[in-house]
Amino acid sequence: MTAYAELHCLSSFSFGRGASSARELFERTKTCGYAALAITDECSLAGIVRALEASRNTGVPLIVGSEIQLDDGPKIVVLCETKEGYTSLCGLITMGRRASEKGTYRLTRVDVASGLPGTLVLWAPDLVVDMDHGRWVRQTFGDRAWLAVELHRGPNDARRVRELEAIGREIGLPLVAAGDVHMHIRRRLALQHTLTAIRHRVPVAEAGGLIARNGERHLRRRHVLAKLYPEALLEESARIAARCTFTLDELRYRYPAELVPEGHTPTSWLRQLVGEGARWRWPEGVSEKVNKQLEHELGLIESLGYEPYFLTVHDIVRFARSQGILCQGRGSAANSSVCFALGVTEVDPMKMSLLVERFISKERNEPPDIDIDFEHERREEVIQYIYRKYGRERAALAATVICYRGKSAVRDVAKAMGLPLDQVDQLSQVFAWWDGDESLDERLRERGFDPESAVIRRIIKLTAEILDMPRHLSQHVGGFVISDAPLSELVPVENAAMPDRTIIEWDKDDLDTMNLLKVDCLALGMLTCVQKCLNMLRDQRGMDYSMATLPSEDPATYAMIQRADTVGVFQIESRAQMAMLPRHRPENFFDLVVQVAIVRPGPIQGDMVHPYLRRRRGEEPVDYPSEELKEVFERTLGVPLFQEQVMKLAMIAAGYTAGEADGLRRDMAAWKRRGGLEKHRERILTGMTDRGYTTAFAEKLFEQIKGFGSYGFPESHAASFAGIVYASCWLKCHEPAAFACALLNSQPMGFYAPSQIVQDARRHDIDVFPIDVKCSDWDNTLITREEEPPAIRLGLRQVRGFSEEAAWRIMAARAKQPFADIADLCARAAVDKRHQDLLAQASALRGLSQHRHHAHWEIAGVEKQLPLFGNVSPAEIEVTLPKPTQAEDTLADYARTGLTLGVHPMAQIRDRLRAARCTDSRTLRKRPHNSYARVAGVVTMRQRPQTASGVTFLTMEDEHGMVNVIVWRDVAETHRRVLLESELLGIDGRWEAVDGVCHLIASRLLDMSELLGGLDVRSRDFH
């Protein structure tokens, strides 16, 4: 049969066009027996690494290419013949993407005037052939150009071939067969039509000529192609494929080298910096153990040539600290003594279970991955420093591939099927990421849809097909790729949606495959909070602390943690963490490390949590399978809790090398997505039994490793986080007002909204004063008082919709002279009508007016005055307006600020709740274990972890505090809409109170939202 290679094929990374993944395309190509497959996504190489992986898995050669539609010229398909051609293509795509806004490109004939050396080009003419386009292609690309004949069983295919043959002879372009493939099989046509409609933002029924007329744009079998195309055209495709010898394996990435001063090599300069850092970290002298470890790591770094990577990270951290930006490295980097000496991490690996192979190893032979957290409000300074340092040609953020999920998928599909927007909104409420298919019909009926309807069945089918398909490229949360040469020689660069940001087209997984350096410059809100709190204490309380100098191992701090009094602190503020704290009762820093790591899906699924807690409380004996493993597990009482312990266990008990153990860790992390862990089973079982361990123990251990899955936590990471946990807890314990104030000034972050933070502060006897233009700044401020504890004054940032610029104008005018009245405020601070209304609605004019209603009246009379009249409005008739009621004040407070300092809304309706037999949270906490109760509260949080077997966790609040509720799957399904949509929820359930852990097990849910009278309360759901 005639050989054939497909030279024009779009994958799902041609967003809104390609309807099949690279894996599907390559598997189909192998089945069809093609000689090769070119992936030619439109002006993009975003999916080419996925194509490389699919090519490796199937053995089908990959041709790298791209389809380009020139603004003033033809559509061409560019194929990379050599590495030079790949560089040319990357540069062209970068040029087109950088010249346009995100998601589009702009290229003209001038941009390809160089002829794109090292490439082969196919001209894919429209149905109406423009001869000028063909002549330009022949003139520009010479004997590297072909005329693509793409037949899709149209009414005149034979005539089309004759027409193109004549054009080819006239212009001097040889012909070649191509498919313009958009999907791997014909059955994807409906999905391809839907994607096209989504891309053009029209219903499929109105798409007309935008959609393909038939399903022929798929990978057709060769005997089918032989009936359509002349044999010579098919053979020509295979000859072109044979010329395309470039593979992505030829790419060579180089680290930046300019950080090395004259007279030094990268090795000598890194050694000098590490030596200086070691003397700083260990001022009493570097011990022999430390020195030996540093030498081991430096030797490993030198043998792999990673010195520039560490110098780059050190330079970024050095800049941040020079600007007073709080930062801290974490993750596997904390396993490195070199990173500790360089100041990248704050965890002394000598005090942890050091395993540098978790971070870097010869067997892995790929760059280490260092994560650095920066204050979230100042990370942009670091990002722009990196851009300035290396230029936009050599530094860019990695991309993140955003894929279709339940709600986004069904919304786009439903619009494409022509549903009106109100029905689209209703239909999207049916889908959630945790939902299976078993109750879909019932959920559809609940929303008023007929599951037997042909349109609904079609939407559901298409939604299932589109799930997990790429939707668009976004920017990674902070993964920077930095190169010694222009990045556009390796991968195309494009504009991000945010100004002054550029991204490469590959995401994190692609970087790992291609061995590109990535430094994660991440944003951490708690670092912002801690830094603001420390600054506040220094400036207003004369307390000059840093994170490193806060008093360590403070008993009062640990007592607060054991009570689970941790609203707003780092990491241990979640429902699950707070439930664990009274049972675990952390007493020291290592206990905090365990606390951070143990409340994770890995240890929970691996059945490690309960054995650890029982052993810690002395309820079961601590035993070790052998003396040699005792050293590995002694600190965690014989229970493996950390990734490093699993790796060491494999090395000691199963004979793995350090690099092989890291391979086990990586396979653990990926096995649920890609499999690959079973290959270790026989190795571990045989290795352990050969070393005297029982088969039963080895089997149990392997199942625990599987349970760890992708959720196991490294001790090094937990230790980095535990340092921030302790700092935030110490500040909350000893300086609660400053901490709450800093927390409010660092929003949005964490689990709790400003309302919960303020209420928690007031429950800790901290005075909180309302927003007032006479004394409120933009930020919330700490009020220091001689005879009383510090208090908090709420700032203008708490007013929803209020701009920081307007707040600074108010502050500047007030600093010159106090405001006489509202007219004076509006004139001197240039407060426009919108901001006037916001201030009145938020009751921020209380110092200049009698109350809310009066403030609105006075603002209505404020007019812009000519200089002759000064800042005073003409005298208004004095009126007496009634004060707002308590309910009106509460409604207005929540509407404009999301909180109230008045009577809690639940207290205002408590009589009605008592009539409905609802208990308040204070009374509930006095109830005996296993008693039944009905409780009502405002829903502040809904959570359903993917590992929670369908359990939903609710947090509700009333005037006395919070109530934690557990809703089992069957109850959640029975009361689905009430669970998801109620603002005020009544719960009938069973009260459990064991070991200081209290929660209500729901048996019935009641929507009582009407009692709130339209109060604007917002919950934090499913984050």
C-alpha cells in the first residue's frame, strides 16, 4: 500500500478547532500505518511536547510544524526540516503573538521575508485560489515549498485535483496530499462543530459556513486515501516527512551565566557564596558533619553542572531581601544544606531528616525545582526585577493549560446548542466536580430540565467529550524560565493577559519533559501578613522582631494551638487542621511539622493518621520492623508520614539507590494519573523479603505507599511551612490586635472573610472601631493606648468598591486640616459622586453627620462650588431624619463592607430561631456527646475535599461563634439545593464531642434564608 504521512494536523491545542488530543491522534496514526504525523497547531507550539510524548509512546515519528494564516497573504503550513527551521518557526510564532493581544496573532508577508531557513512550507489555498499567493510562496520559499491538495469528499474533488495540478505547473510548485486534520476519528465531528461554534460565539444552528460540511477532516485509512488522491501525491508526503529530520531531543537549554564575577568560574563563585553563608548560618563554627554534607552537595552540583541555577536563585533571593521583601524557599530545596547556606531556605536540614536526593540526583539528571514564596503584595517587584535582569527575550513565565471542567464545559456547550442564558445558568448549577452520573437525571429535573429531551441528551454527551480538553493558555502562578540565549529559540513566547508579563507556551509538565530550568516565584499571603504585623509592632509598639527572632517554643503559643484557637493563622486554620489539633496537641516545632504534613490526603488514605495518634497517646505500642528502620521512623513513632521516609525505606529495606528511590517518589506522585507504580511492587516485595522482612509486612507497606499516592508530603516542605505557622501563631497569641489588623490589610487570603476575622478579634476582647473619614486611613490601623490593650480602627479598604487613590486623597487633605463638614471633605479631597455614595452607604461619614440617613441627605446637597464661594455648599434647610433601625444598619453594613460592628444578625432574629427550636452555638457546645440538636447559622464555608468520599464540610456562624457540620453524601444528595444555595441554614443532627473535637452530623437541612431579609452574606465555597 502507498506510504503516506499526514503533514497538516491540528490537535486540541488549536483551541476551538482541534477536537482530539495528541495521544488520540498518534494512536490513530499508528493504527492507520502512516509514516509520520505532523502536529501543526495554528501559530502555536503549545501542544508539541504532549505530541512528543505521544510519539514516543506509539513509535510514530513526530514532525514539528505550525499552520500560519498571514494577514495579507496565504495560509501556509510550516514544517521543521532541521533545528535551524525549528528556531525560525519559534521566532515567527513569537513575533506574531507578541505583536497582538493574548490569544491572537498578527503576521504579514514581511515577517516571513527571510524565507524561514530550515523549514519546508505547504501552501494550503482556499476554495477560490489566489494565484498571487502561490507566486509569492514560490518566490519566498523556492524549492522548499509545495502546494497542498486537501480533499474532503466535496462534489468536485476530481476537478479540484486537475485545477491544482494546472496551477502547480504554472507557478512551479510540486503537489502533495494533506488532510487538514481536525480530529482523529469521524465520530468527533459533533464536538468539532461545537468547538467551532464556541470559538465564534454563535450557536451551532447559526454557524452556517463556519463549520465543516462533513466528517472527512479526520485521520483516514490509507486505502481510503488511495481512492481520493493520485498515488504520486501520497508518496510525496512520505518523501517530505523523510526530509524532516529535526526532533525536539536536539534542543539544548543553557543556564544564565552572567552572575559569575570576573576571575571566578561558576563552581568557584558558588563555593565562595556557600562558604560565606555557612559562616553566617553557623556562627559558632561549621561542624564536620555540616562541612561533609556541603561538600557532598557541591560535588553533586558540580558534576551535573547546576551551579548557574543555584546562583540565579541566590540572586533573586538577594534582591528580595535587599528590598525588605519577606521570602522563603520551601519544598525539596529545604533538603539542601547549600540552599540553607545561601539563604534560600530557613530550615536547617541538619535538624531535619535530610535526604538531598529528594532534591537533586545523578540518576534523575534534571534541574532541581526550587519554590520561593514572596509576600503576595510585593511579588510583582521580584518578577519585574527578573525581567529587567535578563530581558524579556531570556526570561518568561511558564504557561498553565486551563482545561474544561464541569461548569465551564456545560456552559460553553449549552450556549453552542442555543440555550438562553437563564437556562445556561441553571444548567451549570447541575454540574460540580464531585458529581458522578448516578443522580444526574434527578439533578436535571430539580432544575426544570427534561433529561429525556434530545437537546439535553446532546448537551450532556458533548459535555462529557469536552471535559479535560484544553480551553486556553494562562500564566503559571510564578514559574519563571530563564535562559542564557533568547527563549524564542527554544519555545515561542507570547503576551500574558496581565500587562508587563510574557509567558512561554509550555506548562510545568512540559518543562519537566524538556529539562528546562524553572524557578517558582510564588505569592504567599501570610508572608505579607507577618511582615505587615512585624512592621506595625516595630513602628507603633517599639518591638523589633523578625521571623527568625520571635521567641521560640513558647508554651502559651502551643497552648493556643492545642485549643484550636487558630482562626486566621497559617495552614492550621482549616476545618480538618482545627479538628486534629486537640487530638494531636502539638508541643514543639517538630510537632508542628507533623501537624502540617499529617492532615493531608496521603497520610489519611494510607491509614497513617490514626496509628500515629494512638501511639502518641500511648494507646498502642510503638514497634519497628527492624533496627535499621528504627532510625528512619523513630521520630514519627514507626509510622511513615513523609516522602523522605518512604524513599529511605526503599533504600534500606528494598535495596534502592538514592536516585531509584527518587524515581519511586515521582512514580508515587503520578501513578493515579498515568500508572507506573506497579512496576515497583515486585522490586519492593522481593527486596524486602530478601532482607528478612515478612511478605505480609512488605505487602502492607506497598499498599501504604499506594495510599500515599500523589498526596504524600515531604518533611522539608512541612518544615518550611511550620516556621510560618509558628510565627503567625505567636503573633496571634501575643499581639492579637496587630495580627488581626495585618490580616485584614492582607486580604484576600486564607480561609476567613473579614467578617469572621473581626468577630474572632472581638471574641478575644479586642476593641474594633468603625470606619470614619475623620480618622480612618486606607489600611486598617492599630490604635495603641496607654491604659488599655491595642485596638483596631477599620480602614477605607473595607468599603467595597472604594478606590485606594480616593482614600489617599482623603488622608492627604485631612493631614493638612481636619474636615469641617461633608462639603469640606468632598471639596478638598475631590470626592466624586460615586465615592460620596459609598462613604454614606458604609456609614463612614458618622463623624461629620448624625447617621446614615442624614449623611445621604447632606451628600445630596453637595455641589461643586466656584472659587468665589469656597468649600461650603449653600445652606440647606435643616431637616430631622429618623435614625436607621438596627436591621437597616445591619443590612447596609453587610451590603457595603461585608461585616457589622453592631449586633450580630443572628442575635437580631434569635427569638424567631428559638421559636423554630434552634439552639445557639454556645448552648450547643455544652450539650453531651451523641445528643440531638437543631442549630441555625449563616454559612461561611463549604468544602468537599476530593478524598473525602463525598462528605461535605460546612462552617456556620452565629452571634457566639462557629459550628462545624459534617454532611454525609446521602444527606447532601437529598438536600442538594438547600446545601448549596442556603445563606442561613438550619441543621437537624447529632452532636459529637470527643477529645475536644466537636461537630454536628447533619441528618436534615433546612433553608431559613428568608429570615435574613436579604442580608448580603457571602460564603467561601469549595476552594
